Amino acid sequence: MLDKTSGGSARTGNITYPASREINSIKHFRASNELQTLSIFSLVNILLRTAISSTWRVRSMKLVGFRPILLVARFDECFRFYRDIMGFKVAWGTEGESYATFVVDGINKLSIFKRDDMAKVIGSDNVPSESVSQDRFAITFGVDDISSALNDLRKNGAKFITPIIEQQDWGIRTIFLRDPDGTLLQIESDLPRHEWSEELKRESKKYKNEN
């Protein structure tokens, strides 16, 4: 027999399931004697649909912001780099401190924090702070005109590690540099669609990203 519990769930035998819109909509099965006439196939169908309803869906946390924090060993040099070379507005902090936040594009923010101080917070100050390895992440900044960005940053003292690269498989033009702590930074601008590789055009259709 299938009935409704006081907590808003459906019960059959000793098994309790979350109530669903499908179960609640079966008004003509409200009488208990009629509920007993449900076929096993109808019951399984209802329960399967209930199982994939929003009641059982994994709930994600509600975000109110996102801000990367770079853990740096050369705080003052990085502070000057993001302020003077990248041209970001300082929202918090100054040289000689341990934490600073920059406004990147009027909305998004980027922070730097002394690596040793963070290590103390999370209890990892007993492991090496430096290691030789390939880059594990990069921060990308999008621009309208990568050539103009290149010229502006060079005037500010930026040193690039690559020329402008036409990444036809990515659909962008890119150029790379590093901050004083070694963090890999990518400056990118979009390639016109007609300059994309054929593979990227096919992929864009697959993921419905056509303009």
C-alpha cells in the first residue's frame, strides 16, 4: 500500500521515499482501496521518476563571489607588478604587508598573500615552499586587442616569455609572461571564427557554442 507520511514523503511497506510531483498528481488513487490496485509497473515508474526528481538532486552551495588568491614568496615585488605593470587598482593592502587585493576589470578581483603566512594557517609550514616542476595552473586575462595590450605592458616593464601565438585550435591569440613569483600569466584575445581550425568549428557545434 502506498500512502503519504506527515513529513511529505511517500511510503510503501517499510520503505519511505521523497514525495514528488508525480505522486501528488495521482488524485484518482487517493482512496486506500484504489491505491492497492496500482500495478507493480506503475509503482516502479513512479518511484524511478521520484528518484531523479529535484528532491534527491545533489544540492550545490550558493556562491556569492569568486576570487583567486596567489600565495607568493616575493610579496612586495608581486604587489608592485600587479599595481604598476599590470595596472590593476589596489583595493586593499600595500607594500610591506602580507595581503593585498586588486580590482582587475572593475568587477573581478585578484589577491596575493604571503605563502609562509598561509602555510601557518593550514599547518603546512613543515614542507618546502619551493619546488622545480612544470606549471600547475595559469591565470588568463582577456583583452580586445592583444597587440595593444602587448605594447602597453611592455611600456610598463613587462617581460614576455613567448611572442603572440595564433592558437587556431583554441580560437584565441595568446601571449605569456610571469609575475615576480613565477606565476604563469596568459593574455588572450579572440580569433575571428573564420580563422578557427576545422576541428574547433566541429567541437563548437558539438557543445552548441556557435556565435
